[in-house]
Amino acid sequence: MIPKRLSAKFFSTADQSPNLTAYVPIFQRAIQQQALAGMLIDVADYAHVPQGPGVILIAHEMDYAVEASRGELGIVVTYKHIAETHLTDAVLTLFTHLNALATLLEQEVEVQLPLNRQVVELSFRDRLNFPNQPETLTLVEPALSAVLVTVGGGEVRPVHNDPREPFTVHLALATDLLPIG
């Protein structure tokens, strides 16, 4: 079973939160230069919202964001139109796009956003098919274990949050998540 939407986040290791509006021109340039895969559409600036969605590069297949939800700064990619038929493949595709965003932002001299590439927060944004309950971990663990084998090992750590929130796990990786393939 594949979720309707799936998101992955690298957390920042920065001591202080950057000015998120600095990412607006970077994302606009990414659209002009087709710096990320897919049909890139527009940039939405929600930097004024405390602990909000930050700055989002909206695309057809994926959304790319620099955000500070729950007070945790990082970059997030949300896979909206999942083409794969197996969860393992969908997560690996999502990781490829997360790495592409991280690489794009690392090349920017206007902003410095150090990232922890050894922990990936994976959220299943489909509460009907992937409710936030312990049974869901049992459902997805085989696919996530296959992902971990592909990326060099690690472990799945459930995130215990409000049951009304999407089902979320942290993948603690044995090494930095590097480009796959």
C-alpha cells in the first residue's frame, strides 16, 4: 500500500534560525534554471508564520520547503503524486529528491543551512490508510527495512506524537544519506 502523500525531512544543525525569506529568490532561481526535477510551479512565502511551513517551492510531483514546524528547522520534500507501486521504491525516490534539495541549498552562498543527513523524518500523510497507531509501524517496517539496507543500514525509530498528527518515523542511518543510484 502506498500513502497519498509522503514527506521526508533533514533537520538543520544550525544554532540559530536563518531568515527564511532569503530562500524565496533561491527557489525562484531554481524554477528559472530548472534546478530540481519535475514541473516547478511557484514559490509560497509563509516565513511570517511562527513555526510554520516556511518557504515552499511548489511543483507538480513534489513540494520542496525550508521550514521550522514544531520549532525544528530543516528541509522537507513532500511527494504528492506517487508513481511507484511499492513503498520501498517511493521512499527511495523521495530520498533522491531530498538529496537534490540539500545539494542545491549547499551550493548557495547567501544562506548557510548545515543539515544532519543521518536522521530522516518520514511522515505518512494519509491518515485513512496509515493512521498514527502502533499497528502502522508493523505495516511499514518491512519496506523501511529494505530502504535501510539500500542506503547502508540504520534503524527505524517511531515518533510518539499526538494521534491526530500523521504517522511519523525517524530513520536513523548508519552514515550520511548520500545520492542513491
